[in-house]
Amino acid sequence: MAVTIRDVARDAGVSASTVCRALSSPELVKAETRERVRRSASALGYSPNKAARGLITGRTGNLGLIVPDLANPFFPGVVKGIQARARELDYAVFVADTDEVPTAEAELVQALAKQVDGIVLCSPRMSESALRPLAEQTPTVLLNRRVSRIPSVTFDNLDGMRQAVAHLTALGHRRVAYVGGPRSSWSNRERLRGLRTAAAANRLELVEVGNVLPQFTGGIAAADLVLAADVTAVVAYNDLIALGLLSRFRARDVDVPGHISVIGIDDIAMSAMVHPPLTTVSSPVEQSGRAGVDLLLDLMENPDRTATARRELDTHLTVRGSTGPLHRP
Amino acid sequence: MAVTIRDVARDAGVSASTVCRALSSPELVKAETRERVRRSASALGYSPNKAARGLITGRTGNLGLIVPDLANPFFPGVVKGIQARARELDYAVFVADTDEVPTAEAELVQALAKQVDGIVLCSPRMSESALRPLAEQTPTVLLNRRVSRIPSVTFDNLDGMRQAVAHLTALGHRRVAYVGGPRSSWSNRERLRGLRTAAAANRLELVEVGNVLPQFTGGIAAADLVLAADVTAVVAYNDLIALGLLSRFRARDVDVPGHISVIGIDDIAMSAMVHPPLTTVSSPVEQSGRAGVDLLLDLMENPDRTATARRELDTHLTVRGSTGPLHRP
DNA sequence: TTGAAAGCGATACCAT
DNA sequence: ATGGTATCGCTTTCAA
């Protein structure tokens, strides 16, 4: 079948060891021999078997990536960032989708652990106590989650919320709702914390209307609760929820932003495509993926020094038509 | 580090061979021994190293998947379907995104070929002559593309277009535009062919307004051409383009569906979320992914007999608010 | 029913 | 500078 190192060795009239060296440590081989080997290799179309190499070197050249739900456009962005960086570094990427089932996370990590050099865990929902042993077993980087002694890439949710509240305050809003996402989401907790802090600092009333699925339907479901809460603005855990709110508001003939202002988080592409376009807290999603890969490689080379490495990326408010000044009497 | 088969063997007081058999060919091992081995294995948290196994069996237990652009919500759907099926069958999946760069396809196939048992090529843009040698080298299944002697899963684009035209005809439309996607897209060619056939059969005028990127911005760009074409309805290569059309129409104060009807293809989630919601030709996307995996496994077991296996999945028109009867004078 | 040993493909160490 | 050999973890004859 496939051409092996021994085929090349025979063809070039040298030993397998020499072929190996000629290809991976050229400086150790006489120029003439090296050339002969290289010619044979490319003539036969040889390329080394990564699995076999990994067996002995302990490096597979593969990375693992686990995300909660590819149907949420936020995550494909992360995947693209990771892919792009991984390809630059000549790594291949296993991708697994847990379908928002927290127990699937650990299973998938276990399944991938032996065939990858490291794993990027994106927005994991599992508990810290479940997470830490996994991270000790395989080099792991967390995205959108912070856990002590595990490297992570996060967005500055606190500052994002501060910007959102500042914007609403400037527009005259005094009473604002928050539609929460999954309770097990670290981002959700951070966003809530950021909102509380910012609200207090601005003497704004914050109404928490509960937790919903981080999806369009979650927003649909929350919309009526928001209206009943008698607020003039609402911040949603993510853009999908915010889009659900917008949709339901329209169905109920509630004017946005005339009657109520809406702010989402993530800045998924769709947010700019709807009408009115959604004001949202933008995060550099692809960049977070790239940063995750870089952190992972650091970690692999240097298990201890970088164990607590952290990148926190800036967010910024993108103001669009779904927020506006308060007109109500 | 990781627990190996020998650790389990020692713990259970048997040889490595027996552990291997107990786990993969249980019927060859005495029940009692088998149980003991299994207990040791799970106590130690053993799971076999796929790479090492692959070295000897020639099977890696991995699949490769190559898609043009994860940012187009159609593709994450495919990925989810493939993942789900692959996980059921205990396969892990490499995912690679070409960013719509056709030359990246072959490179990625080459890079993955040696570490997977088979590859699913989703909507490949490369030429047939480039495709065929790749498919001969590694078991390959095509999604959304048909090439002789390579197994494939496709949607019944022709019938989908027939349904779309029937719908528009029933509403009274006589002159319809088509906004094309990438010229190198097989689906685009099929859709165009289907439209031409159906238009002729219904004595409908079909205006082809050129090819655009299969993205929201493509639709924005095409909208003005469509308006200038003096049609009462437009079919777009995909939903993203259709959403771009809707957006631009709204910006130009063109009423949909009062002044013009719009039909997309794919039925991505967003299509139901906008206003007016988009009429579209729905395809069973996740199912196509699952079918792709099944075809691939057939092919692996049976390289010759199934070389030309084909699945064509039914599509159906989902009518929503973006199409309506003709009111114009 | 079980164990010993060979070997998959590549690499790394030890000789020469 | 090059070759021989052991080894990675697992599966698979072949014997017992």
C-alpha cells in the first residue's frame, strides 16, 4: 500500500535510520546522501506516517477542539480561528460538538486525549472538579472559562458590560433587564457580575429575568417576561437570544428601540443582517481561537511555567439600530 | 503517563494478548477472565491507543471532513450530522475549512489522507480531474457534488427548483431572476439547470443576473441588479444571498413580497428568524452528513462494489412570508 | 483458553 | 556520517 521509510531506504541504497535523519535532521547527513534520499522519497511519493512517529516521539501533531454547539454561529468563528492557526503550525484538528450536553464533554476529551498533543476546551460547562483532572492528564487550554491553574483565553466580559451599561445610561435608561444563559456557563456568571457592578455604579436598576437556552427560541421565550418586567432596555446573554427577543417584540408590535432597547453579546454576523440591526458587545472570536492554539503550544513545550498563562481579550460595543434614547413619558 | 495494555495485564494477572482479546473479541476469552480484565481496565481508566492499533490493523478509526466555509451556517449543519454519526460508530473526525479557497482542498486532503480511513469532501470546488486521483488514493465520499465513479450524497436540486417554480407560477409570477453562486459549485449548476427546465415547462421567463459570493454580501451586491431586471420574483443560490437581497430591498424601500418575492435555498436557521421570514427550499442537512458517513464506511469495507453508490435526498419548499401573490398592475 | 513472540512504521540511541 | 537495534502500544499468528 503506502510507501514506507524502508522502501525509500532500499531505493536510495541506505538504511532506514539515514532516511529518517535525511528528512528530519538534514544537517546530520552528508549532502550527497541527503539529496539521493530526498530524490527517492519524492519519487516514491513518501510521506512519514504520523501515527507511527507519534508512537515513539509522543507527539501526534494533532489538536483536539471541543465546542458546545456548532449551530451557534459564535463557535464556528472560534473553530475557524483555531484551524487557521493550527494549519500555519502544521497541526491537524479534531473537532467535536457536545450538543450542549455537559456530560459529553468529559467523554470526548477522554476519547481524543490519546491522539492529540493538546486540547482546546471551548466554553466547557462541566464543573471545576471534573475539569481539573482532565487538564492534568492532557495539555488543555480553556476558552471562555477561567479555572485556577489552567491556561485560558477569555473576553473582558466585565468591561463589555460596563460599556453596555454606560451606553444605556447615556441614552437615559434607568431600569434594565438581563436575560441569562446557561447557569453552568462561566461567561454567564461573569456577564451578570459585570452588569451588577456597572448597574450599581450608575444607579441603574437591574432586573434578572431568569435563564434560558442560549438560542433563538430562548429569546422568544424570554421576551414576554422582559415586557412584564417594565424595563426600557434589555441585555441578553448572547446575540441569538437577543434576536429571539427582537423577533417576539415585533410579533407583539413592540417597537424597538422606541419602546425598548436591546443589546446582545458576541456580534455574530446575523446581528448586522436583521432589522433593526442589533447593538451588541463584539468579541474578537477568531483571534481568541488563534490565541488558544498559541497558549496550547506554549503549554506543551513548557508544562509548568505557563500553567497559569492567561489571555484576556478586549471587547467593544458595536452600536446599531436596536438601541436608542428613551422617548417614553 | 497514559495507562497501557500492559498495565491492565499486570493488574489483572494475565498477558497483554488476553487483555486485547477480552476487550475486542470477548467470545475468545473465558467469562471469568474477561470480567477480571474488564474490571482492571475500567479501574485503571484504560482505553486503547488508536494510533498504535491503527499501525497494525491499518485502520485509524478517524475520518476527515473538508468544508468550504464554516461561517456559512449550512456547513455546521453538515458537520453536526457527520459528527453525530461518526460518534455512534466510534470514529473521531478531523475537520478542515478551506475558506472557499479551491487550491486548499487538495492540500488538506493530502495532509489528512494518511491519518484517516476515509474523507468526506463537502461541496468541493476543485475540478473533476483533480478530484478523481484523490478519491482513488483514499476512500472518499462527496457531498453536494456528483462525479462519475465516486460515491456521493446530494440533494434533489432539480426537484427543489421545480417546486420553487411551481410555487411562483401558482402565485402568478411570469418573470423570475436567479442569483447564482460560485461558478465552480456543482450545486449552482444543478440549480440553474433545474430552474431552466422548470421555467421552460411553465412558460416562465428566467433572467440570470450573474454569480456572486455565496454570502450575505453577495446578496447585497446582487439586489440592485435584480431590481433592474424588472422581475417580480427572485430565486437565490442560497439563503445567505437571499437574506442579503431582503436586507438591501428593505434599505431601498422595496416591499417584500408586495413588490417582489424572494426564495432562498438551504433553510438555514436564520431564514425563519428574519422579517419577513424567508421562503426557502429545505434540505435535510444533518441527514446528508449521516448518510455521507454511512456511504464512506460501506466504501471502506467494500472498495469496489459501492464505488458508485449514490444517495439523493429529497428537498421540500418551506413557504414563508417572503413570497406572495402578484399585486402589480 | 491462554501466552509468547513477531511486527506495524518511525525514531533514537549506541556503535562503528 | 552511517547502520543496527530497541522501542512506542497494540494486534495477531502460532503453540501450548
